[in-house]
Amino acid sequence: TKISVFIDSRLVGVGTVSAKIWQGANASTLIYEEDVTSQIVIGDDFNEVTLASPAMFDNTQELWIGVNTAGPADTYGVGITTDMGSWNPNADLMNNGSGWEHIQDYGISNRAWLLRGFVTTAYQGVVLGSYTDNTTLIGGGQLTATSADVTISNVSSDRAISGFNVYRRTDDVSDYELFATVPAEAGVEAYTFLDETTVIGGSYWYQVTCVWESETDFCESAPGWNVPMTEDFVYVIPVLDVNNPEAGELNVYPNPAKDKVNVTSNVAMNHISVMNYVGQVVYTSTLAGANAVELNTSSYEAGVYVVQINTVNGLVTKRVVISQ
């Protein structure tokens, strides 16, 4: 009678969503389909959709519940869970027109679509099913009336944001681990998290999820997007302090820069690497003891870049801003 589906905000208002229900092995028979786009009004959260009519099914057969989404380029459909620790092969199925597949097959491990179905034996006050009339007359008897108190527990099903989970990984670890939790505060719209355990020269990836709780259950969102809306993580490289003697021996200019960046050092430089804000190496070169190098940055996208130089005194890290 209803489904609940988590829809990415970039699809809301520009794409379409249809509810689909199958029964039988491997979704052999489509028994219901309805365009429910008008009921998808909340982005990055669950939308509860009421079907126009109940979808009757045979409970001795497999029941498959899904949605079909369509939208412009750079939009996404149904959300997925974070890593659940184990794989449920019935929870990550997808069909792009060439048959059913698992998103596990694409390296997205131990996830499940954020989609739920509501199954009931009654709809709008009417009990559903097939019945046989019984006209047998039962012998008379005597009824005794009794009464009893009824206790009703009013439990709210509304979820509220309770906080945020911060996940972190490093260069030598491929999986994110829960690193910290940040509680939500009423009326606060912006939060800051400080990681005081980083080390100079290390590289760190962070993901942040939102946690909703009610009196009876809770759920966790997929990782949030970075500010450019290009990745679901942020990449951080702690830089050397400006008062570090090694940093003082090396200059990067102009800063901000546009078409070129000059790097000079009064000690021999052995190697240089340039990384963008998501940790991708965009340039690397062996310098063989040079004291100066000019970087061609005319093709770089605007943003903050990290320049790492290995000198005879050790590793020096600088930041430079490219403004195209």
C-alpha cells in the first residue's frame, strides 16, 4: 500500500520517480507500476509514498519492490546505506535494461538501497483477501459481557537529527572508520570539527553522515558532499608550520597564481609533487638537486593545491591558490 524511499536532492524537481512491484522468481511478473513523482518532495531524506491502489500479491511467491528514476546528467536517484559490514544479496539489486545486477559487482561493497515497502492485510479500512461464505448455523448459547481497561501508548514516528558521524581514513588504510561523533544542537546550522591527531606529512580523508532518531528507531544518511558537490569526502594534508626552519628555506610564488608558479630553495630539491584538493597528484617530477623550478599551471582548475618538495633537509609542504 505504501513505499518509503530516500531520494537524492539533485533529482527532486527535475527528474521522475516510479514505484514498481513484481512477484515471482527473479521478478518474473510486473504486477504494479505508478508514477509517484508528485509525492517526492524532500531531498536527501525518506519520502513516504501512498500507492493509488493496493498492489495485491501472492504471498507464496517472491515479492520484489523497487523504484525507477530518471533525470538529467549529474543527478542521482535512490540513496544507499554506508558499509553494513556484510552483504545482503537481496538489498543491492539494480537493472539498467540488460538484466538484474548487484552494485557489489561494481566495487560498492556491503551496501543496501534506502527503500522500504509497507505490506498489510487491510487498505483504507477494508480487509483484503478472498473469502468463502459460511452459512452454517451454530447452536445457541449464552454470552457473558466483560470489560477491561485499554492502555494506549502514543509513540511518535517522527525522526529528528540527533548528530553527525565523522569517518576517517589514511593513506595506508582503504576503508573509512568511525572517528568521532558530533551531537546536534537546536538552532545550530553550521558545525566545526577539529582533528587534533593529524601529523605533518600525513594524508587524511574524511566523510560525514547525518543521524536521525525517533523514540523507536534511527537511520544514518549516505556521506555528505563536499562544497563543490563533486565528491562525498574531503581530503586534507597537514602542512608544515610557517616557522619551521625547513619551510623557511623554500618559497612558492606568486600566490595566488594563474599560469605559472615558481618554486625556489636555498637547499637542493630532489623531487616535487602537486596535489589537488581531493588528493589527486596532478604533477610530479624528479629535480636532481635543482634550486629552482617553474610549474606550468595554465591548465589547472581554480582551487587550492598542495606542493610537496623533498629537499636534502627533508619534506616541505606548501599551499598555493590557483585563480583562473
